[in-house]
Amino acid sequence: MARQLEKIKEELDKLTRRRDSLNERIKALQDEYTEAENTMVTNAFHEAGLTLEQFSELLQKMGNRLPNREDLEEVQDK
């Protein structure tokens, strides 16, 4: 019986280490994704030549959709 408990404990420890390793990798990938997403938004902001106020207005106007050319032009014209 003690051997059976030992084997279960070894497997549990092994899986716990694997879970911890996967959790670390998931966190790293989430951070990497967020950083890439932020970079993409920042680059779009600069490429469009918007001021911070114009960018804020564009975001408010968009709501839950992507901006179209007309939205961008309207904000840039102000």
C-alpha cells in the first residue's frame, strides 16, 4: 500500500510541476500578446498622424467596431 501511495505522490508531483511550467508559459505568452497588441495600436496612432485628443475621439466614436476611412478622415479634419 505504501508503494502505491508513493507512485501516486510521484505522479502528482510530476503533474504539478508540469502545470506550473505551463502556467508560466501561458503568462509569458499573454504578456507577449499584450505587448504586441499595444505596439500595433501605437504604430497605427503614429502612422495616422493623430493627436492624443483625436485618437481619443476616434476610439469613442468607434465603440465596439473597427474604424473606417471616413471615421479617420473626420477626426483628422478637426
